[in-house]
Amino acid sequence: MQYGRAIRLEITNRAANVISKTATTVVSDADDITIIDTEIQDLPISFEYTKNQDQSEDKDVGSVTIQGISAETAKKFGFRFARVKLFVKYIGTGLPYQLLFEADVTGVEFKKEGGTQCTLQLIGNIVRTTLANKVKLTFPENSDFVRVVAGLAKACGLIGFSAPFGKDESYIQLEKVNYPFGYAATGTPQEVLDAFFRSYNLAWRVEGNLLVFSPYFVGSLIVRDFNVISLSEDTGLIGLPYIKTQDYTKSVDEAVEENEIDLGIKVTTKKDGTTKESKKRRVRKVGVEVKALINPAVFPDSVIQVTTSTSTPDGLYRVKSVKFTGETHGSAWYMDISGEDVGREY
């Protein structure tokens, strides 16, 4: 059954927001927020936005294009606008709007050719302290991991932190980490967070007002604690996913993780007939690329279960990144997911 699609766009303004009533009907015109609801208004909106597991490597970025608004309205979408929230829903399902992404406006482009069109450039690595500013933190002796993370989040203007992979054994071990001589951090929020979490092989990102961190891999036992999202032809899967592999080397002293396949240690034969083992081992990481209808429940670190008629790409995958693409007056309405196999012992 085909359902209609709708977008609710909220643009928060720091200043008074006077909207041109000749361009569109405004659902809400409060002092600091503009709301455009496409289920009520016939206003073309398109967007694309990518969420990544680790914002120290790839920032969450995208854009939203609104057609049919006036130049006066477009001028309001500047740097004094704090944030953009985009919600989506499927009309006819009875389900309410669900938040797809939230980001800051970093630039505005307004065009008049072929009708007015305003494009907002967005960035979602939302460390509320300006990235150019530096923070300086000192934690007292015997501070623990949780206290330091909470302090880092607060220094970056966030209300707290979250570990979506659950309190598994690795998280319990992190809770036991203690800094007998205290902990000090200086630099931009980006630098401080990168240095801290990388030392524990953790990825980090910001979602709304929370600092979210997670390990770079997830064992099969942890997967059972996730709300696994099923993707099949009946639940929005578009076409067939394809498997991708990445081969690389790591030290023989490093453990082969559950989402890696051990390809062995290279052995060379000398002229005298003796053999020599390399200090590196070859490993392979298995991933998947999936296209499906937009589902707001999919985000970095979530686990998807792929089920197809061929069964070849079937399995559980952890989402590394997801790109959403949609438009209200066209056919584009899908997400491109890049995931990694979490292990076959399930």
C-alpha cells in the first residue's frame, strides 16, 4: 500500500520572525520559530542529509531547499537562525511526525530563476560552544570516566551524554576507569572530544542536546539488546543491497574483532629455503550498502536486519552512516545506508 508523505520544517530564529503572508500560509508565527507543514501547505520542499557514526571523521551535513517563498522571508534564514528541525510522516498510517534530523544553518542561497528558491546549508556536528573557541577543563584527583564525560558534555553546551550500545561489558569496564591524578583538557570542543574518545577507541557524535559515544564495533551478544530494524521488500527495501569488503592489515598483536575476518599472516620464503612470518596480518571487514524508504528510526549505531529473496546479503549490520533524500513534489524519498557486519553468531 502506497502512503502519502509529508514534511514538517521548524526553523528557529533568535530575532523577531515576520513572514510574508503573500508567499505561503504560516502555520505558526511565534517570536522565534517558523513552522512549515507540507500536509497543510502546498509548498515544495526537498532535502538531503547525512548522519555519520563518528563526527570526528565526518560531520553530519546536508541542505534543505524551499520553493515559493519571498525574498523577505529568505533573508530571515541567516546565521541568526539557530536551528533547523525536519520531521517526516507517512499520511494514512496514523503515526505522528517523527524527527529525521536537527542541524544548524551555516549558509543561505536565494534564487529567483524559475520561481523563488531558498536553500539552507546545514551542519549537524552541534557542539554548542563555537568550534573556534577553546575550552579549558581540569578534573580533580580520582575523577572517574562518567564524571569526565559529563564534564566534557557540559563544557560543550550539552545537557548530558548517552551510550546507545547499552551497558555491556565494555561499558562496565569504562565506568571503572579512574584518573588518580585528575584529568585536564584544553582546545576546541572538537579537539577535546577527539582526543578523549579516541584514547578508548570510541566514536562520538552530537544528537540534539546529547553527546553520544559508542565503540567502533559491536559484538553479536550486544546486538540482542538493540531494537533491530527489519528491512525487506515489505518494509521499504528498494532493490537488492550489495556486499562490500575492505581488506587491510593490522599488527599481529592486535586482536581480530568479531566483525573482521582473519585472512592470515603473510609468510615469505628466503633464498635459503627458510620462511619468515610478517609482523602484520591481513583482515577483511564485510559491509553492506542498502537503499530503502525513509525510516526515522534508522540512525548511526542502530542495527538493521536485511532480508532479501536471494539471501546472499542477508544478516545483521550496524549502521555506520545514513543519507536521507526526499522531496514533497517528486519521487525522491529514500535513505542510503552504509553498514558493517556485526558477526555471524546470531
